[in-house]
Amino acid sequence: MQKREPSDILIPADYKQEFCQTLRVWFEKNKRDLPWRDTNDPYRIWISEIILQQTRVAQGFDYYVRFIGRFPDVLSLADAEEDEVLKYWQGLGYYSRARNLHQAAMTIKNQFAGQFPVAHKEVLSLKGVGDYTAAAICSFAYGAPYAVVDGNVYRFLSRLLGIDEPIDSVSGKNYFASLAQQLLDLESPALHNQAIMEMGALQCVAASPCCTQCPFANRCFAYYHSTVDQLPVKIHKTKTRARYFAYFFLSKGDALYIQKRTGKDVWKNLYELPLVETETPVDEAFLADCEPVMKWLEGRVLPAPLFQIKHVLSHQVIHASFYELELSGDVSVEGAREIHKAELENYPVSRLIHLFLEHCHPELLDLP
Ligand code: SF4
């Protein structure tokens, strides 16, 4: 069994035929029953694909059902307020996906007369739609011959064919895209694309795949050479940055203070509690000396945090502490919005704030 080199990118026709046949047979036996598989509506396919980026199917399923229930078509999404769209995304993370969906829906309304575009180039022009999503929409909805390449496909093909081109390099991406396109079953691109992703998601999984049960084991380079755990290859290590957030649940009777995050940072346009961020871990004595906290304390000692959590994002680890203070009528909270506690459910908040509320104020949570 030979390792394939970048120059050796031409897939022989007989190999392709056997590959497609094996994949199809495996898929028919093993595929999951997912709601977005039974539709060729490009809008629903688009929503499901965006939700499933960086989200597990089990978690994404409920969000998809709720989202489609509230925004059943492009126009209902385009006409909604961004706050409401974000509210339906609350807890899924990567909120730029929801903001991009909303903006792309408005583009479809204004530039495509409310009709989801059909041409691959136009689908690709929508905000937040990259090569993978455009290929998924065009193949699933219109049967167009575009091969999908997602993390599952990278993993499966790199192992099967013994490819150590880094999947996070431009040349690696081009190499895998060319391979996947050559292997695509042109007679049924939608089925083929579903099948190859499902192969990576269920069979050729990241950790300890059950190779003895795999229909490709007899021709798999990585299995044959015991390099399954070394493929695929990535060159860039993700750098993470530690941040320290002290959040303040400030209330005056039934009133509560929240603020909107703006600027280029995580959770843009979501709401949160008044925050003091520091470069390093700090204790209550330090916080009590900070300008806004000193004012909120009104001479009191800052109590221990009600809730603490280490919240891991893709490039950041946020060490969050939550404090609770009841304010007197004389104290103002600059830059914050005063709302009735019962109104909090109308504001989209980050997963971190959601976790705090789940633990300490579940009565204030009411997801759509
Ligand atoms: S034999 Fe193992 S490594 Fe190779 S494709 Fe199958 S599951 Fe993946």
C-alpha cells in the first residue's frame, strides 16, 4: 500500500467506482435520521449547516427545531430584530453565525427578491457562507456537483489515503478539495456528500475508531501502517488567552442592570451583567477598590462570589466570578440599562451568563 503524494492526485476511475459503492452501501445501513435530511429547501439546509458548524448534532437538533419554528423562511428571518435572532441562538456559542445568518437573510430579501439563490457563486457570496456551506446547500438542495469538505471528510480521507498535508494550510485545503471533488459521485452528489460526512462522524471518528468494523479497512493506509492517531495533520497550534471577569448582579428591588457588549470582542451585541475585567486573578479586596465597585458597595464589604466558573472558548479561557449586590436608590450604574428582572428573558445573553442564571437565578430564565 503506497502513500499518495500531492503530485499523485489523480484518482483512477475503478478506485472511485468502488469507493462510491462501498460508501453508499455503508451509508444506507448506518445513516442517522436527521430532520434536515428530509428536505431540499435551501433555507432549511442553510440553517442546519450553520447551526452544525462547531456544534454537535445532539445539541444542534433542538436549536434547529426552535429556530425553524420561529423563522420558517428567509423573509421571517430577514424581518426579525437582531436581538430576537440572537435570543434563539442563546447558548450555541459563536454568535457571529447568527448575526451573519440575519444579514444574509436581509441580502436575500433585498438583492434576490426574497428567493434563495441557486447559482453556486451567488450562494457563496452570502455573508457567513464559505466553500463547505455553499457546497452543502447546492448539492443537497439542487443536486449540484460540489463536494463538501468538512472536518469529518478531512479526517476520513487523510487516513484512508495516507495524506499528511496539513489541513490548516492553503495547499492542504486545496489538495483535499481536489481529492473530494474527484471522488464525488456525480450521479447523486447529495447522497454522496451526506455519506462521506457521516463516515467521518460515525465510523472514522477522531479518537479510537473501530477500524475492524470499517468497510474501508482493507484499503486504508492509516490502518495498514498504524498511523490512525497521527492523521490528519495540523500545523498551527491554537493559542489561548486567559481573561478574568468579575460580573456583578446588581439589583434594586425588581430592577436589574445589564449592558450590551460592543466592539471587536467575544459576544458582540449580546447582553451581560456589569463587568470588571482584569489582566490577572484578583481577590475581593482588590475589586472593592475598583472605582465602580467601590460606589456600588456603599461602604459595605464585598462578599465572596456566588458562583465561579472556568469558561473555555476556542481561543480564550475566561475565569469568571459572579457577585451579587442590592443597591440603594441613590446609586447609579453608569453605562448600564435598568430593566425589570422579568424582562431579562427578552435579552440574548452569552452561554456564560446563561450558566450563572441557571445556577443562581433559574427563575429569570425562559428560553424561547
Ligand atoms: S479503517 Fe479506520 S482509519 Fe481507516 S477509514 Fe476506516 S475507520 Fe478510518
